[in-house]
Amino acid sequence: MNAPMPSLCIAAVLLLFASGAGAAEEPKTDSTTTAPAKKSTPKKKKKKPAPPKNAEAIPLELLLPPAEPQAAPSPVAPPAEAKTAEPLPSAPASPPKLEPPPLVTSDSAPATAEMPQLGIYRLVPPGTEDDPALRSIEDTFVDVAQASKRYRTVLKVPAPSRLCEIADDNCFALMGGLQQLDQVLVGQTLKAQNGVAVKVRLIDVQKSKAIGEKAQMVQSQDKDEIKVWAEALACDLINGAACKGQAIIDADLPEMRVVIDNLMYPRSGKNPETFSLPLGVHNVRVMVGERASLERKLLVSRAAPAKPALIARQIERGSIVLLRPQDAQPAPAASVATAQVQKSRWTRPAGLALAAAGLVAGGIGIYEGVHSKNLRDDANARYAQNNGVYLQSDVGTISSAKSAATTANVLYAVSAVALVAGLVVAFAF
């Protein structure tokens, strides 16, 4: 009975090898399709009947499945096709962030090169080349053109061998083209008896025609005033719009109103007050109520002012004075408050005017009295010549003498009343 046992054990081992080999080949065939999607889990094996107790021990290596079939499902990395489908790294998107701003790129370099070049040439009558006022006009044109930053370069054009007429655009365009200019500013300044006349033109060299023209008559001999007018003229022509500057006015009473070129300018409540005005010369007066100062000139230039250009003060009798700092030496005292201004600010002028009218009436009365006396004397003289008889003409003369005497008496009375009333109003109130 013990003889058949080894054969039974060998049959069991062969059966186990057959079942292990079939289970190991199963994941090998599935790895091409489903191995990346899910892990192959070993199928549950049916419980095999335990070997008999008296069976011989079998080595463990013979009972386990071979190691080679289990190596196939072990890779978990995706197949090569899946790697190509992954998104590209974000490195290529970063270069746009590293691009420099447009203002510093090489593309901005041609912007400066494309700016035009300006040449300034002024026609000056013979014999006036050394005039400081006329020379300052040319210097002002250069300063304004350079400050506008519209030109790459600004230079003075020397006098050509053949002078061009002020209205000859082709001549100036040819002159500018020979010197590789884009625009030419030409001017004509004439010395006048009461000032200077300025006419300027801006000529486009390529178009051979004027693209701007301005003219101004400055009625002043003051070089500072001429320079301010030149600044306004050049700025208006070069920039195509009126340029503005600042002016400071010292008006120490809040009720003082500043009138510039017949326009009331609002005040901020500060003193001295800074006003923004077009370049040039302006007329200014200061008012308090119905009282006003005399007009003064106000020069507004491109330079920022450091001190007041005009000083306004109210004096004791209510008069308003407007002075330049150089004319107010020493510096004027503070204004008298409007509430403390003497009441005679209007009564005294009115009283004096009434008294003057009385004097005029008295003078006319005296003339009428003298005229009446002369007429009466003439009538009496003819009466004596005619042996005590008045002729018809003498009667008319006597009548005129009476009328003149009556007028003289009335004027005497009016003169006396007006003179007394005027003096009372002027000095009593």
C-alpha cells in the first residue's frame, strides 16, 4: 500500500506546474493593451485538497510560480506614446516677459533721427546788425526753438551770398536744402520811431512754402518788453499755440480785485498771488469797490518769477496805487484797511468840485456886471451927445444893461451859496 505514494506526489507537482505556467502567461498577453490601465491581480485559486499527511515534503521553490512571468506587469511607467502627448514645458512662454519696454528698444532710436532740423535766419536792414534789441530777438527765437524739443538741432543760418526776399519761400527752401535743413525760420525786424516791427515766417524746405507766419508791432523802446514780445511771437509760431508763463502780484487786501486786459481774474485768497497768463505784455489795474488804480504794464516771460512784478496798496484817502518794485523804494507800507479809510474819500472831492463851480458862477456874474455897466455908460454918453434925448437904439442898450445886471446878481448869489456849501462838504464831513 505504501508503494504508490511517490507517483501520486509527482503527479501533484506536475499539476501545480501546469496551473502556474497558465497563470503566468495571462498578464504577458494583456500587457500590450490593459497593463497600463490596471494592475493585474492574481486570480483566486481554487482551494486544492491538502496532501496527505504522510506525503513527503516538497521544496518551496517548486511550489511557487516562475519569476519570469511576474516581471512583465511590474513596469508602471506610461508607454512611449503617452510621453509625446504630455504638454510642453512653460519655458517658451517666458521670453515675452523678458522683452525690454518699447521706449528703450532699438526701434525708438529712429524717432530722434526723424525729428526735423531747424535753421534760423533773420533779415536785418544794413547798419542795424549790432543793435542789442534786434539781436536779442534772434537769440530769443533760438532759445524758444530749443526749449520746444521739437527739433533735433537748432542752428543759426549764416547770411547767403544772395539775400532772399522775406516772401520768397523758394529761395529760403533752396538755402535750407543746401544745408540739409528741414525747416527755416526767417524774420524781418525794422526799427521804428516808437518801437520795433517784427515779422517772422516758418518755411518747410521740402514743400518750399511757409507753414506759419506772424507779425507784431512793439511800441516800446524797452529791451525787456521787446524780448517778452519776441518770446510770445516765437512760441506761437513754433509750437502752433500761445505759450503761458507766470506773474506774481502783491495785493495785500482780500477785497482787491485784479483786472488784467479788462478781464477780472479770480483770487485764491493768498498773497502774493500768482497768475498764469499768456506770454507777452499785459495791462493791469487793481480795484476796490468802485475805485481803481492807474493801469500798469505786466511783462510775462518763460522764466519763472521769483518776486512780485507789481505791488498794489490802498492809502489813507482811499486811493489805490499800483507800483513796480523798482519804483517803490523804500518798500511801501501795508494798505490801510477799507473800514478805516477816511470818509472824505468822496466828500472832499465832491465838496471841492462844488466850490469850484461856485467860483465859476461868480466869475460869470462879475463879467455880466461889468458888461451891464459898460452898456449903461454907452447909453448915457449918447444921451448927453443928443442933448438929453435917448434914441431908439439907446433904449435897447439900456434894456440889455438891465438884463446883464440881473444875471450878474443871480450868479453872485449862486456863486456864494455853491462856494460855502462846497467848502463845508469838503472839510466839515
